[in-house]
Amino acid sequence: MIGYAARLTASLAVAAAIAAAGASTLARAQQAQPAGAGDLQIVQVRQNIFLIAGAGGNITLSVGKDGVLMVDSGTDASADRVLAAVRQIQRDVADREAAIEAATRIKWGAETRSTVVLERDPIAPVKPIRYIINTHFDPEHIGGNLQLRASGRTFTGGNVAGNIADAAEGSAIMAHENVLVRMTRPDAGQSEAPADALPTDTYYRDTMKMSHFFNGEGVQLIHMPNAHSDGDSIVYFRGSDVIAAGDLFSTTSYPVIDLDRGGSINGVIEALNRILDLSMAEFRTEGGTMIVSGHGRIGDAADVAYYRDMVTIIRDRIQDMVRKGMTFEQVKAARPTLDYDPRYGNAPGWSMDQFVEAVYRSLRATPPPTTPRGRT
Amino acid sequence: MRTGNECKILVRGRIAVQLERVLMVSHLFRVVTLAVLAIALGTPAWAQIDFSGEWAPRIWEDAPERVPGPELGDYLGIPINEAARMRGDTWSASIQTLPEWQCRPHSADYIWRGPSQLKIWKEVDAVSREIVAFHAEWLRSVDRPVYLDGRPHPPEQAPHTWAGFSTGRWEGSMLTITTTHLKEGYLRRNGLPRSDKATIVEHWIRAGDFLTAAVIMHDPVYLTEPFMRTSDYEFLPTQNIPPYPCGIVQEVDRARGVVPHFLPGTNPYLIEFPRRWGIPVEATRGGAATMYPEYRATLRSLPPPPAETRAGNR
């Protein structure tokens, strides 16, 4: 029978190993610019959840014993660097888990006095990228699909594989159905996406849950209709309490509204409110649910609330101008975003005027919201 | 001619003087040696002065702002740009009834101005006994560590918090602190914003039982010049900060998605401040010029605020 002191000592050793391993992984991840990853930045969001920034749109990763699940794949040009970053994170996580396992392994008799068991353990290869989830269909979020999928693998069988010979080739790619539609029906002058870059698993209702836990937690895709586009999903890591928000939340620009592909200002606002509905702060309205933006830094509910407030206030101003019959030129001249422009109005590729125009056109195309606006 | 005894006394006296000189030199040597050693071995992690303890705010400085809060539309003496001015003009205090706004603490830069008591404690490395960090916590804030152990600030994409991420270095007995990674906050509690892009530099200065914090805000989004404020606290060892639980409730029955604000040009309350104090409206709009003494000459040339009409228009 193991005495209390021995159990306490063992517990402390385990806790120390876990803490040291976790801290080590965090420290390395936060400072890491792994070889081959170039200028990509890696930030640990939660225990097994990581952000890779600098590859176009932000990439959220779940890394662990089940392999890798990626939310978005960055640009095509960044794929090699992203893969190098993924492998680095996998090695760090594997080191951490090995340290925990070594500390928690039950040792019997002579094995406690021998290193043979440890020394004979081969180094297991890292698991493949098994899933890529596309939050929408912008090139900086799906551009890496082709290369990264090819480096991955789908474990399949049973009622899934059937007699499809190549069902296990490459990662599975999950997305809302409209992502597949948009990728296979490109605009005039643009080429169709390669078949291997297309989503392999789509959904068309409100939500899609992965059929089993991945790296110890449920993962859920939630559709946000007619927001940035008509194919938006957020990805909710339910155990880690992390939401990958795609381009519905950005800390670098006004929300991009792709009107020609089903986006709308009111859809963006509704999506932000739904993200807030799902979020819980840890203390004093910060921490708790962490929300990975499509571009920029990691946020939480307070950050999303600031962003929701800003978008709603600007929507209300332009809505008021539309009600008064003002033309777009008049609206633009009135500078309804003046107070937020120094913060969000200078993003490359999405100017303040583009945003105002998108909001204006969106509101002109849809009936005014029935909820009261302005001061209450 | 001296007697034998006189000679003995003289010799003893000379010996005593010599001995005293030796001792003085020895003492001086020790002092110099210790000073040199202190300089050579001293590291930034050793406290030049200890800020630990309980501190009570001395709120006679700017008391109306620090307890009830500033008046709406009072932007005097703050180097804001037109964007910040518009944020203030369109701000409605009712926004603080939204669930996401309730229980928010003041940010690290503004909390010094609150009426809250302050506790500072030091985190000490168990082996080296060097100070890892000072932790500051007010009644209505979150724990705010100020690291002195040389750790770097987090990467750009890391989360921002109300406390931000602070590192400190000694300048003599003054602690100079740089804070990044702040969430958006406010310059004043009347809607003037401070962005999450801001960097805050603080100087903590202790003079006996008094602590002065000079807070300098550098905000590329909403300020045209750095904005500096000082706040004073007094050592109060009998103080014990109580818990401050905060519950989020539904304060106002409003439709989902409504965010309270004023449409531009419709805030009726902005005129109250200049009218109450007889200050020209233009002066109340703030800006860098209003920070400087020379602005008094400009004030004299500005028209007084418009009087209230019989209909009570604002």
C-alpha cells in the first residue's frame, strides 16, 4: 500500500512535471519561430490549442494524441512554412506529453532502478494533419488546403470509406456547403479550385458536430448565415473553451463584408452577438472563452463586445442616413466612421470607404431592422 | 621640559590620534568598498525602495473626477484628436448596463484615478531573494504584476487584458514601468477612449509614507501628444481591502443587439458642462493646446457658452 507521503510526493512530482512541461511548451511556443516557419508567429491559446499568425488569415490548431486539426490553412504561398510550424508545435506537445507520461508512469520493482525501459522507447512519429476546417472561402484562409491536405491523412473505414479507393488520402476538409459551392463556381475570370483543395465534408444546416472527440474534446462548427459571406462557420472547441471566429472578428480592420457572396452587415452583427452568447468571461469580464480572430490578436468576450459595439454603432449611423434618403456620396462625406478610423480604417485591402460602402449597400438592400436603435 | 608622565601622556595621545586616523581610514575604506560592491553586484531586481503595503488614495486632487466622475463633454486639458472627441460626443453612459460592460474594472492606467484602496505586494524568488515582480491590486481591479526579472513582453498576437503586461526597471529609487497589451480603456469616464494600441509609461515614486504614480499615456490612435497624470496615495497599514464580488444582471429590458449611443450631433448633454461653469464651448472640446498655460490667452478671446432658452433647449 502506498503511503500518504509517497502519494503526496508522487503527486507533487507529477504536478511539477506537468507545470514544467506546460510552461516549457508555452514559453517555446510564444517565442518560437521554428526553422522553416519563417516569420510566422506561434501563440499558445490553451493547453492543446495554438495560433499560427502571419500566413494570411489566422490558423487555429488543435494538436495532440489524435493528430492535428487545423481551422483554416492560410495562403498557398505560406503552406510550407505553416507545415514547418505545425511540425514544431507537434514536437513540443509530444515532448510535453512524454514528460507527463514519464512522471506518471507506474514503476515496478527493478524498473525503478533502470533506464532501459525509457531508453528502448522509440521516438514515435508525429500524427498527421487529419482535419482542416475552412471558416469561409477567402484565399488567405483556404489557400493552403491543397498542400496541407496532401501532408495529412484521413483514418476511415466502416460506413465511411465504402469502396472509395482514395478515401484515406490526405486530410478531411470540413466547411459549410456554400464554401464548396463558391469554390466550384468561381467568378468570371477566376479558375476553379483544384479538386484536392475542396471540402470533403460539408454541412448545410445550423451546425455540425464532429462525430467523436478530437484531442479530448468536442469540436463543433456553427454556421453564421449571411455575415462576412454566405458560407461562414465558427469553430467551437468545447473543452478548451476556444472559438475560432474566422473573419467575423478581426482586431486589424473593420469587418469585411462580401456582399456579392451573401454577406451583410446585420449578419455580421448577429454573428458577433452569437459569439458573445457562447462566451463566458473568467473574472472581471476578461479571460474565460478565448476567441481567435481571423486577423490580428487573440481576444475574449470583452474584445468581441468592443468590436460588436463599434460595428453596431456604425450600422445605426448609416441606417439613420439611409432612412433620411442620403446618397452614398453624402454618407461617405458625413464620415460615419471617423471615430474608429484611426484604429480600424487603414487595413491593407479593406479601407474605411469600402466598409462604409458595404454597409450602405447592405442596408439599402435589406429592410431596416425592427429593433429600436440609438440611445435607450 | 616635560616630565616622564607628560611624555607618556603625549605619546599615548599621539598613538590615539594615529589609531583614530587608521580607524577613520579603515571606516572610509569599508564604506567605499561596500559602495563599490553595491554598485558592482547590484541588479535591477533588488528593490531600491519597497512599495509593498497598503495604500489609501488621497483624492483631494481632482476629487470631482475621481469619485462622482467627470462631467459629460469635459475634454479640457486632454490632447485628444477628433476621433476621440467624436467617441466622447456619441457615448451614452447607458452602454454600461450591457451585460458585457458590467463588472469591467478600470484599466491599469486609469485605476490610479479611482477612489479604490491599493495593495502592493512583492513576489520574491525563493532562492535568489530577488524581486520577481511587484503586484498591484485595487478594490475594483484585477491583479497587476509588474515584472522586474527581465522577461520579454508577449508576442503581438497574445491576448490583451485590463492590467496589460508590465515590466519595470529602476531609475535610482524610482521604478519606471512600461505596459503594453492593454484592452481598450478610457482617458476619462465620460466616453473619451484610450485604445488597445496604447503604451503606458509609469513612474512610481515613494517619499516616506507617500506614493506618487505618474502615468504617461502614449496612444497613436486617440492622442496627438502624450498625456500625463499624477496620483497620490498614503501608506495605511491598518487598511485591509475587502472582496469586491460583482454580479452581471439584466439591468435594462431592451431588444437583443441594441448598443446604447447617441447619433452624431444629437447628444443634448454636452452643453451642460460649459454652461454650468461659464467656459467657452470650444475650450471644453479639449485638444493638446488646452493643456498648456498659454491657452489662457486664447480663452479670453472665445465667446461664452450660449444661454439656455426659455423652452429649456440644450
